Amino acid sequence: MRILFNSVILCLGFIANAQSLRGIIMDSNTKEAVPFATIQLGPDHGTIANEEGGFAIRPINTETDSLLISSMGYKQRRLAVNSFIQDQIIYLEPSTIELSEVLLRNRMPTAEEIIREVRKAYPENYVNELQKYQMFFRGTTYMNFDRLNVDIKKATAIPREQVALASEQLDSLARAIKDSRLIEFQDYSGAIFLKDKDSSKIVIDKATKLIDSRKDFSLDDVQKKAQNIILQYLDTTLTYKLKTGLFKIEDSLAFDQDDFRNEKKTTFTNREVKSSVVRTLRTAQWFELSFLDKILNTDSYRFTLEGASYFQGNPIYVVSYRPRKSKSKFSGKLYISSYDFAVLKADYSFSEGKEGKKFNMKLLLGVKYVENKNEGIILYKQQKTGKYQPYYIKRDHGNYVYLSRPLKFIENSKDREKVIFDFVFEGEGREKKELLILTGNPLEPQEFEGLSEAEEIPFTLLKQYKASIWEDNQIIEPLEEMKNFKVNN
């Protein structure tokens, strides 16, 4: 009786607080996490499991709600909200079927035939214009420095003992940056207003940035930190020209210039946020010569029918692809509805030995760039109209960068005193961007035309992740690396 009483009290407390339901989704056979599973509380309220299988979703009505959990290749599972146990592990059972079970014709179609049907059907299956999406976006940036050297080569304007002090400080800066764990998280919620594939607007209602502000690792900011060290030893009554190689950057650079003050920025520009969000969305859009349209080119890629599976009780084809021509770069799988030939899921990554954009002028200009990672996953959800919209998009990019840049401070005086130092950087960067489309609705043209975008988007700067900030928003549950991130004072 006491156990029953305690259970009732716990249940009533849970309902009263209407706290988010948190759990982890795992494979019943392997006991490994099932990433990117779909969790629904009704047709218009849902979320996605993260890469570790973790999810959080806020219930609407705990008396009648039930969680519907589904993932490609697994039997879907339904759980009543009022019996949900916080942080419980939810096991999904793998589900595979024979190709003969999805045979809708007199014979089994080939992979190329399936792809041709996909191409024929996608103008009718997907909506690319006059849509309003409520969304949540997360961007995670990593930077690893393999090499960072800042050396003073010549200093006619600084006494020898001060040159030694500046060199020591530059060495200390380089060591601190190289040894640091450089990572940044940006979250924002809001809406995307899509007129067509080329015209869009965004409105952000909440944004956060999680970073150790002492470890700002953009290339420009690292260079500014080095410049600050030099500037403190120069004559502050004079101004200076700053040159890098053959290119002049500043005509009049002064020690007390605002750009060199250590002020904490508290806003994003609309341009940078919109670029991240819209470029991520475009990966999942269907139009001529779009990313996915190029992958469906049977002249550029080879396709193989791997088998069949279920998604939300419906049979699907599983088709893999790999490059047919040298200019084609990706491999992956497409999960295709056997009824209307809509792509329900697409994953992609560089094929073995393939790389993206390259620029190598290391000897002439001291610059080398190689895009060495490009992979992602795209999930779609069917709307009430029967059309499909993007549901979850993840893009993971990585690159190698080498930069050798000689910097010169030239005094604006008749003496033309100068300080010359070399800035050599080598390392790898990575950007992971995730976009969750919560709801999609038709957009009236006049609503789009009348919408104005803010130029600046304020954000809350965090020193550690705070779930309470997003308690009223449906988000992607953060990974453990984000939950455990903390700035030490």
C-alpha cells in the first residue's frame, strides 16, 4: 500500500510540474544507442533523439498523451506518458523484411528504376516554397591547433628588452591556444519564412552561446590577440599602417582603437545566423541541381538495392549509392517509401579517398585549405496535405587550414619605424550544424513581404549549459560533451 501511495504522489507531482520527459533509446539486440529516432506526441508535437539516443520532450496532456517512437529499420513503440519513468532506457526491436513483401509490380524494380521514380515524383512529394517553419538550431564548432607560431622578426620601434617581453608573451599566447580545448555551442529557436528556394527570412526569439570567452579561436581573433601584444609596446601617440604580405589592411591603426578593446559581444548578426540556418535547410531541399538532385543522377552515381525495411509500419526500399565518376564525391543510403517513392531519409559522406574544396598556394601566398569532411543525415516527415517537409538535418563539415602571414606595423611618421612579425597557423576545424523543424505551415505571400528582419540578434552568454533556459521550448537534447562543458573562473 505504501509503494502504491508513493507512486501516486510521484505521478501527481510529475503531472503538476509538467516537466520534460527524458529518456534514452537503444537497440534491443546490441544495447547500443539508436540515434535520430523520432519521438512524437501527436502529429504536431515531437522531437528527435540525439547522436547518443537521448531525448527530452515536454508533454501536453499527461493524462492522455502517449509517446510514439520510431526509427528506420525498427518496430515503432508506443508508451503512455502517465507511466513514463524519467531517464528510462527504451528499447526498440530491429525490423527487416524480404523485398518480396514490398513488391508492388509484376517484378522487382532495379535500384536505377527506383531512383528514376524518385526523380519523377519529387516535384509532387516536397514543398519548397511559401512555407513557415518553427525551428530549433544548434551549431557546434571545434578547433584543433597542430601548429601556432608568432615570432617577431624585426622591431626598430621597440627597445630590445621590450622585444624580449613581447616575444615571451606571444609564445605564451601560442602555447595557451594550442593546448586549449576549443569548442563553442550556439543554440537558437525561432521561425524560417520560405518564399522560394532563393528567398527566405528568419525571426529568432531566443539564442544562447556557450563558450569560454577567453578561448575565442576564430582566426581573426587569434591574430588580434597577437596584434594587441605588439601594440602595447608601441608609441600610443602615433598611428600605424598594418600590412600583411602585399596587402594593406589599415590606413590608421591606433592603440586605443575600439576594435582592440576586450569587450564581450552579446549579439549575433542576422547575416551569420541566417546563413547557418538557411544553408543547412538547403541541403534538404529538392529542386534542379540541388544537393540531393545531383546525388540522384544515375550517370554520376551507382545505385544498389540493399533490401527493405519498415518505417512507422510502412515498407521502404533501402538503396545505397557510390560514385560512378571521378567528380562525384559522396556515398550513402536512401530510404525510400515503396508507395509514393518519397525519400524519407538520406545520409551521405565523402567516399573513401574523396575530398571537397581545395586551395593550395602555400609557397606563393602561404595559404592551404582542404575540405576533408562532409557528412550528414536528412529526415523528412509527411504533412497532413500528403506533402513532405524536412524534419531533421545534420551537416558535419571539417577542413584543414595552413596560413603563414607576415604582419608589419609601419609608423605613420617621418622615421617610418616598423615592427615585423610572422603569424603561422596550422590546424583542423569542424562545424556541426543541426536543424529541427518543429512545425510547418503554409505562408501567405503578403506575410512574407511584410516581415522585417532584425539586424542584430541578442544572445545569452553561458558558462555552462542550463536546461532551464529552454524549458518552455522543444529542443534537441544536448550531448554529454555540452552538458559537461563548464567555464572555470
